[in-house]
Amino acid sequence: MLVPSLALVPCLADGAFAGTPEDEAQRLDDLLYFVTELDQGWDPLLAEMAQTVAAVPAPGTAVRTVRDRAAWSRAETLFAAGDASHEERCLELYDLLAADAVDADRKRDASRRGADIYIRRGDSMEKAGNEEGALDAFMKAVDRAPEYEEPYRKVGELGLSQVAVKEQAQDFDGALALLGEVRQRIDAGLAAVHPTVVAAKARGEAILSSTGVLTVRFIAAERLARVKGQRTDFRTGTLTLAPLDGGATPPQVDAASGRRVRAARYRCTARGAGGSATFEREVDVPSSGTSMALPALIPEGMVYVPAGGGAPAFLCDRTEVSNAAYQPFAASSGASSAGGSPGDAVAGVAHTDARRYATWAGKELPTLDQWTHAAFGAPRATSPRWPWGETDKQDGVHVHAGSSPGPVDAYPAGASRADCLNMAGNVHEWLSNGFFIGGSYGTNSFTVTFGLSQPLSDGSTEWTADVLRDRIPTPEVWDTLSIDDKIRREAYRMKPEEVDAFTQQIGFRCVISLE
């Protein structure tokens, strides 16, 4: 006896069928008789029927009705066998009928049969301890047969259990998403006062009240992208959150993605691609959520200086500009310096050249507020005494002093709280407005008291200058000062005849304003 195949379908050259839809229905019905009698050739027949339904113009109900009888008969036989290896084929046939059967009763019966398969599968998985798989099966059962009550109860019980698993893993976004799927089903199938519905609602409210969403706001992307050299890109990086209250640690998260975490205070560390810079700060996450500003990029060799004392955050060179870093600019621009070893701080740089270098590098010279902020933790802060703290300065440990500039990355014990090096000693440093600050390698005196030639407007006759906090004016800047400032700084300035000597000890570092 022949097994039905596509070769039996009478087609014309252009793919159209030679007979009418009724002819095709009769032909397929005849084939169904032989397949049923032989109990073989089901899959080829069903495939042929599917192609016929798709190919016959306006097949109407005749062809589909035959297809429905064949699909139902085959699915019922497989279902009755109870062989798990046939479940997927059963589901394919039942889902086909549920979506496209001619008869509405058959559609309903096929949906119920699909639900029966998923209930059977869910029971088996639950007994095996696979709660996650069982929950998925019972949810699919509910979706196929909304009139069945038992799957709703199972969805509620297993759903709440799996939500608890996600909470334990600190996956609160996943917990709420799953709870939403569970509630979408049980709210439709169980009474509002049903214990499972009440428990699910309370669970959602508890998660929302005890967690908050932390999002990242990337700042200054365009400005930072102009900086020369290697950089760390946090937009493709990760965030690690360390809870300061000793609570559970949330999983690492992509920086570009918001994440719901337990409401608490965290130390947040961001790491990115392309460089070694890290970003670290403390952040409070309330249940209402919060947004954390993060530089889109941090150029290599720069550090993040957090906001403080009412001043905004910015990026600052960790070290003074070295001879090696300055040389490419000098070669292209004709700017000069005092020269020296590649790793030593560049010195002997005119203010105009320092400003041109900063622009060339995509940066800027710091203001007084930025420089003192990087050195002491807040603009113009009076404490700590030194960038590293209150410990007295020690040559060769905290401060470089000698006859020439030293290495820019030496004396890590003298780092400021922002991790900037050599902010006391080594070279004076240019500020954006033409003053310089910071103390040079040529002196160990960081404070000087001056007896004034005439009293200031407040009657003072003395003024104590702090080299680390009080900037020294150049002759051009001196001319712009007020009378009181001129009296105060009369002996504390670069005089015209001293320009060359002073400039030999002046270098600089750069900053980038973020907001």
C-alpha cells in the first residue's frame, strides 16, 4: 500500500492545484482513510495537508475540516499513549487546532488538551524538584485553559516560591517581573480574597518598599571623547555595589542598565573597557530610587575628584605633566621647556604654553578652587594641613625638594585624598588665570609671614601666606589686583626681573570640568 506523499498532489506547472478545494478535500479524506487503517504515514500526510491548506486558493472549510480530523486523531492517539517523547508533537498538533480549527468546539477541546499536557508535565517536574520548570508548565496550562482552576493555585504557590528565590539572590528586578507574570494569571482566575492572591499582592508591596532603582547618568561624553590618549569607557562597563550596612551584596550589573537593589548605602565601584581607571563613590539608594552621575570616560592618568564644599566634581591629572607627555606638543607647536628626564615633571613652561597644551590635549588648566579641591578635598579648604593629612612633611617621603624637578609619580605617601601626587613640592603649578601655586622643589618654606608696608583696609599689618593655598601672581596678574591685594602680596609675587628664575620651577597639571 502506498504511503501518502507530496507526489500524489496534482499540481499545475505554476503551483496552482488542478482540482477545486472540494476535490482536494476528497483526495485528502481518501488518503486519511488508508493512513488510519494502516496506522502509518501520519507525518507525511499531515505535512501534505498543511501544504495544501497553504497552497489552495481560498481553501474554505472543506480542506481544513479534513486536516482538523487528521490532526485531532493523530494527537489523541499520541496523548493516550502517555509517552513523554511524543509530548512536543502532541502540543504542535493541539496548538495548530486551537489556533486554526474550523469548529469552535474543537478549538476549545484542543486548548484543553494542551493544558492537560502541561499539567501532567508540571506535576512531574514538581515531584522532581524542578520548581522553575513546573511553574512555567502550569502557567502555560492556565494560558491554554483559563477555565481550569487547579493550575491557578499551582501558579500562585510555585510563583511565590520562585519569587523568594530571586529575592534571596538579590535579583529584585527579576522577582518583580516574575511576580507580575504570576499575578496577571492568578488575579484573573482566583478571587481577590484568595490567600494566594493576597500573599502575592503583599509580596510585591514589600519588595517595592524595601528596594530602589539605581540608574547611571553618564556625563560629559562629548567633552571627554576629545581628550587625547587611552581612556576607560564606563558606558560599556560594570558596577559593583558593596553594602555599607553589612547586608547582602547584589550581583554585578552593567553600568548602562538600571538595577533595583535593597534600599541601603553602598560603596559603588565602576570599571570600564579600554583602560585601567576606576570610579568609586558612596551612594544612598532609597526606595524611591536614585540616579548616580558617572563620567562617560576617564582618560588614562586622570582621577575623579568628587563634589565637595558646594563645588562640582571634575577630573584631574593624577600627576603633573611630565617631559614625556609634553614633548609631542612641544615638537608640533614650538613651545619650550627646561628639559629633563622623560618621567620628571616638565618645568620652565610659560603660562601661555601651558594653556595651549591643555587645549591641545582636550583639557584645561585648573582654577584655584579646583586645584585646592583636588589637594585638600574641598575648594580653599583650611584643613588638613597637607594634601596627605596632618602628618608633618618629610622630604623624600611626602615632598620632593632638591635642585631640579623629580619624577611625577614618585612619593605616593604624599597623595591627596583624591589620589593626586606632588601637590606639595616638586614644581609650582599654573592656574587658569595666570597665578601659580603648590610650592616648588627649590624651597622647603610653605608658609611665609609678611610685615606689610602699610595697613590693609581692615587695619591688619601682617599677612601669613600659605604656598599650598595662596597663589602667587605673575607681573601681568599683579597689575589687575585690588589695592589691598597688592599690599598683601607686595613681597609674595613674581617680579618682572624674576620671571625667568621663577618660570624655571613652574610646571602644571590639567583638569576637565564635568558639569
